Amino acid sequence: MKQVTHLKAELILVFVTILAGFGWIFSKEALAGLPPLFFMGVRFIIAGFVLFLAGQKYFRGLDWQDVKQASLVGMVMGIAMMFWVTGLDQGSNLGVGAFITSLGVVLVPVVARFMFGARPALSIWIALPIAVLGLGFLALNNGLDFEFAHVYFLGAALGSALQLNLLSRFSMRMHALVLTAIQLSVAGCLLLFLSLLTETLPHSISIEVAGWFLASTLIASSLRFLLQTYGMSLTPVSHAAVIMNLEPVWTAIFAVFWFSESMGVGQVIGCLLIFIAMIVSRWPQIRAIFKPKRSYSL
């Protein structure tokens, strides 16, 4: 029965990575008619409200200290998403952006080392130069073909690494759905505030853009996080961490079919190196998955 439950959870999480990949497509389409920060701000506020409606019973009896810590993480998430959506708005290749952003997985222990004095595993130090080499191939795609959007995506990766470190350091006693709703809402409010200060809002929005906005909000945010919370509750975190590495792969595939994107040889090598770095950084979790369990007999 436990194996069936784990299989169900892992299939749900694979579907979550597919939704995340589609989220890049939905967002890119919505940005054709919406300012980046405004788009993300309203999207996250609505997504957070939907999660609140879905899990109202879990919001009862919240500790104020936990709410403050979750709000701080939400602020960091908002800054990371500011970098991400700016890179998405200015970048020309979604697949490349997805792989750069996914470096956050590798950078989590590195940020922990500098901020909290934690000692990363050997697998991280092996993965890091591979990831840097991959970044080099992406930035110098068969020559000096550098996009400043790559810097924004790297900033998003650093921001997400900091966000995950704060989550692991804070001992917040709240349901994952509540934590996600608070993070999204706070990040959304920050992004919307920055938008009102720096962006000019459009006088009207086409039905097509509104449709992409709703898809990115309800499908790629609310539904995705609901399924992710449910799936991760049914399987070990180590399994979930490995599966979530599929997001940039789906994004690159969908971008090829949807936007007819193509990658140069250097970019393909760079993405492959970054994916290898992600796997190497997760090697302890991968080994734990395939390690045979001991059987004890009386």
C-alpha cells in the first residue's frame, strides 16, 4: 500500500513539474500585454487568496511569530520573482532561462555556508564547477552571445536559494498550504507596490491576455501549489526534490513547440551541464531512493 501511495505522489509531482513548465509559457504570453511586476503582483495575490479559500480551516490559531517569519520569506520570494519575471520579459529563450533559474537547487547549500556557516556536502562542491561551466556555455553560445536577461535569471536562482534556506531555518508550525498562501500574498503585495512606483499600467487588456493571465494564476500557481503540497505530503522529501528537477526540461520542450525556439550547440551543452549539476547536487537523495532497505528477521 505504501508503494502505491508513493507512486501516486510521484506521478502527481511529475504533473506539477509539467504545470510549472506550462507556467513559463502562460506567463510569457501574458507579458505581451501586461507590465511584468504588475502581472506577477496581481497573479500572486489572487493565487494566495485561492489557497486561503481552499484551506480556511488550517488558518485557525496561527502564531503571530510564525506569520512574521512566513511573511519575511514571502518578501524574499517577491524579490526573487522580481528578477525572474524581468528576465522572462526581456529574455529570448525560455529553456535557457529555466535551466539558469533551476541553479537555485545547487546554490541552496552554498548560500547556507556563507549565511549560516553550514558545511555543504561533497556533492555540492562537485556540482558547483559543473554548473559554472554550464553557465559559461550558455552565456558564450558559440561566441559572445550574452543576454542581460541571464543575469536576472541568476538573481532569481540566488533569491530562491535564500528563500529555501530561510524556510529550513525557521521552525514554523503551520500547514504547508497556509505557508504557501502567506508567501504568495506577501510577495504579491510587494511586487504590486513596486509596480505602482515604477510601471505604467495599460488602459485596457485584451481577452487573450486576460486568458493567459488567468491560466498562469489559477493553473500554474493555485492548482500547481495545491497539488505540490498534497504530493509532497505523501512521499519523502528526497523523492520530491529529485522529481522537481524536471521543471526546466519541460519548459525547454514546451518552448520549442510553442515558440519555435531553438538552441545553439553551446546552449544545449550548457543546459545539459546544469542538469547534470542539479543531479549531482541531489546525489545523496538519489542514492537514498535506490538504496535497498534492510530487512530484519527474528
